[in-house]
Amino acid sequence: MPGRVIGVSIDTNGNQALRMAMQTREQHIRREKATSNICTAQALLANMAAFYAVYHGEEGLKTIARRTHHMTAILAAGLTKAGYELAHNSFFDTITVNTGDNTDKLVQKALASDINLRQLEGQIGISFDETTTIEDINVLFSVFEVKESVETLSTEIADNEFAAIPENCRRTSRYLTHPVFNTHHSETQMMRYLKQLENKDFSLTHGMIPLGSCTMKLNAAAEMIPVTWPEFGSIHPFAPLDQAAGYTALADDLKKKLCEITGYDEFSLQPNSGASGEYAGLIAIQRYHESRGEGHRNVCLIPSSAHGTNPATASMVSMKVVVVKCDDNGNIDTDDLAAKIEKHRDNLSSIMITYPSTHGVYEEHVKEVCEMVHEAGGQVYLDGANMNAQVGLTNPGFIGSDVSHLNLHKTFCIPHGGGGPGMGPIGVKSHLAPFLPGHIENGIEGEDYAVSAADLGSASILPISWAYIAMMGETGLTDATKVAILNANYVMERLLPHYPVLYRGTNGRVAHECIIDIRPLKEETGISEEDIAKRLMDYGFHAPTMSFPVAGTLMVEPTESEDLEELDRFCEAMIAIREEMTQVKDGVWPLDNNPLVNAPHTQVDLSKEEWDRPYSRKLGCFPSSHQRTWKYWPTVNRVDNVYGDRNLICSCPSIENYED
């Protein structure tokens, strides 16, 4: 099951609205029941594929497919006439040629012509796509000493164009019939459609995104530009290593930098997301225990403050999840931990902790926790989701952890946009290094236990994190951590007179995020955390993380990217919302008709001829002076959550759903 499934819902005005439903991970799972850690880290790539289909449509894709197959058929015919045997006579865009003892010679001859062929045992694999040209075929004909002309073969093939595609594999039904795939077929149309979609999104270009546990920091242009260079973006993930010397050097240097930052001894860059990194880390722990004849160790301790994916990952590797309590200050309850360790000592595999905890505090006894687990023969997995509060000040290796994943799309500036692509490389202490994931193609750590399709995972985005670390340097990275902590504590102190803060450390401080407890205010005023979250949209902010890790709360993480002016703007919005809650409590506005429960306000509300609400249109739509000069408008009003949960998208809705 994917991490998120989209439901078709309606808003308060009856207009269609899409919402995420059945979210199987993060804040929407019960730790002891979680079974899926699947992340949407590759959603951006899925969107790119969708836009490709939108631009080309049914006829465009069919034209591309026919051309690609036609080119492949020309190559197959030429090779057959030259005396080569195909391993399979049915094909679409890929053929395998039986080349026997000539395989090495042909591969080297192709390399001399700047063509990579897939070398198999006594065979060569060749794939074409829409970028293949007639010149490419002529070069291959030269390599294989084919004498036929491309033009002659093309004419011959045209009489029975799909001979190599079995009839029962030829599609006759329509596809991509939805209007979105049949509208935007010029570059101008496509540009406007993309911009229209972009305008629906709230991003850091609009304002702060204070999502706790997400670290929505700036992705600077200087870090992003190299991704567009063909030297990084156009190389095949299975290209020969001697053709990827630059990538290899960058990856090796990035791993060294990450080892220095984290205190680990080795890194693997293969996992494509934090969830994938967790999976790879627990697999490494399992293999370590098995290598010591202790494969029976299958109990994973998970504090109630741990990150949401942890229990799901443990379940996916067939571990038994045992939840450890936290105390009133948000720290791991060491007495409960000791009891759980003693109960499961013989079968204890590991503990998964987050530091700072997802409660937003530095665990004061974290080193003691690691020592307790090690003494019982277990391993420590420290979730790197909150690494933004560690860099330069402490590190997992110093704390006593054995393995961690890092969210490069959090701490190290790879964008979250569209759901990724993310990166969750794992760092390990030396005793776990032999158990890092390998890959059958160019695997650095052997051939087995791959967790991604390629050994370097989403390699094309690694330059972003490398550039961030290189430009920031040791001092810059440490300063960034300090500012992130300072910003969180500034927000906490400004909001403390108005909102209860759920957890604080011994010195009254938080780490890089703080949890605002809305539960007592809801009892007092009737206004919920969702009402506040929606109202923040009217003030020009993305909502904080809602009801995670504690139901009925808001978790705020400002990151180091925000300056004092933006922090004050956010705090002033939250204080103004608190005053609005008081207005509801005092009866100035009824509980069922006020700016909070009606939020967010849209242009539909602004343009209505009638206004039947007990507050002004100006207060609803423009609650602060900042929105009067430049405002982000939500495209729908409050969404009906239950309706969306019951109406999931399994395919494109029929055209009737889009009719007025």
C-alpha cells in the first residue's frame, strides 16, 4: 500500500476537492499496528512521468511507441540478415543478440564508437527509445558489420509493422481518454497548465512552512543548478564505472563528509528515502545478529516518542514491536525501558530512537539508553529525521548509536517538493559495515540485499547535498544548527504566554521544534487544532504538523532559513488567532460561524454577493496587513475529510465528475 492515497471530496461550498486519505505512515499510524513504511519519496518523478503523458497524449505516445518499435525492428532485421540470431523473436524496444565468442570484441568496438551495450554471457542486449536516431542505427550496423541499408529495411518492415509484437499483446482499447491528456499539446499550453498547477501550491516562495519533523528549509539555487547539468542528469545508472569517475568521486567525498558529521565509519547512499534507509538499517542489524549465530533476536523496542515510520519498518522486516513509554517531560521512561529489556533480553534485536525526540526535546539520558540496550546484546538505530538539531553540536556516533539514516531532503537541502525525490543514506559503525546493501550492478558493498533499483539510489540529486555541505563548511553547518534551535526557542517563548507548550527540557528549552498543546484551549473555546491550522492559511502560512506525535497538538519547526521578520509574522498570526478564539469563547462570534471554523477563506468567499457571517469580509480574507499587498489564495474551502476517505481515486474520474 502506498504511503498516501488520494480521495475525491467536496469543500464547504460543494466544490470538488482532493485530499490525502488512508495515510499509512507518519502521524497517521498506530505504532503497534503499523505495517507499511512505503514513502512517497519518488512522487516528483511520478509527476514528471504524468506530465510527459499529459503533453503527448494518446496519439503522441502511440507515435513515439511506433517509431521506437520501428527503429528496433530495423536493427533486428539488419542483424538477422547479417547472420546474427536473436534470443527472442518477439520484442518491443529491446532485443538480445546471441553473439557467442564475439561478445567482448563487439562490446569494445561499440565503446570505441561511444555506444554502451549491455554485455551478457554470450549475448548483447540493445535498447532503443524516442531519442534513437537513424545515425545511431548506422553506427550499430557498422559495429556488427551489417551491409543492409536502413531505408531498405524500413520499407520492408512497413508492410507488417508489428510482426515482432504478438497479436495478443497488441492493445486495441483506448487509453488516456481524460481531457487533461487531450488538451495541453503545445509548449505554450503546457507551460500555462504547469503554472496553473504551481499557483495552487503553497511553497517557501510564499512564506514559512513550519511543519514539525519535516525541516522545510531553503533549497538554494546554487545547490540546485548542478542537477540540470547533463554530466549529472544524463548518465545511465548502470553506465560503466570508468565512465562515471566524477560521480564516483562526488559520492565518495559526500560519504566522507557524512561520516565526519555523524561519527559513523561507513555510509551507503543507496536508499531512496528515509523509510528505505530505515529498512536497510534494520536489515543490516538482522544480518549482523545472524552472522553471530543470534538470528533469533527479533524484538525491536520503539519509544512512543520515536518517528512514525519506525514501527512500520520493524514490522516489514518481521520484527516484533514493543513500545516503550515516555515520561511527563517527553523523555524515554528508563524504568519502563529497563523492564522491557529484561523481559525480552534473550530476543532483543534493537531499539529505534529519534534524537532529539519527536517530542521536540533532547533526550537527557540518550547515552544511558544506548548503553542499556548494548548491555543486553541489542543494537541502536537512531532515526536521523531530526539531524538538523545535531550537526556540529553532537552526533549519533558520539551518542552511542550503531546505525542511522539521514534525510538528505531535510537536513541537507534536497527539496521535498512533490514528495521527493528523497534520499535516506545510512551510516553505520564499523561492525555493521559488512552488512550495508549491495547491488547486482556495480555494487560497492557486494551484489546482495539491494534496497533500490541502482547502487547510488537517486544519484542525480546527490550534488545538491554535496554542494550544501561544501559551501557551508564546518562553521556554517554548526551555525545553521544553532540558528535552527534559536528560532524554535524564540517561537516557543513568544507563544508561551498564549499557548501551552507540551514538552520542554530541564532548562525550559526545546530543541529545533516545539509542540503547542491545543487540547485545553479546545475545551475552553471549542476551537480545534484543525481550525487553527486552516486559519493560518488565511494569514499566509502553511500549517504546522497537526496531531503528531500527540493528538490535539501542533508541532512547529521554523528551521534556520527563516529570519526574525518572518518568525515575528508567524507568531503575530498565532497570537491573533488566539485572540479570535477568545472572541468565540466570549460569545462575540458563535461557535459554528466564525473566522476559524469557516477557514480557509477563498476568492469564492471574497466574490460572493451576499455575506451572512458575523465578521467582516476583510477580517475573513485579509486578517493581517501582510495579505493586503500579496496573498496566497487557497483554491478550495474547508474539505470534508470523511467524504474524501470514502471516495478514493483508483483511476481517473469520469468526465461527468468534472462537469458543472
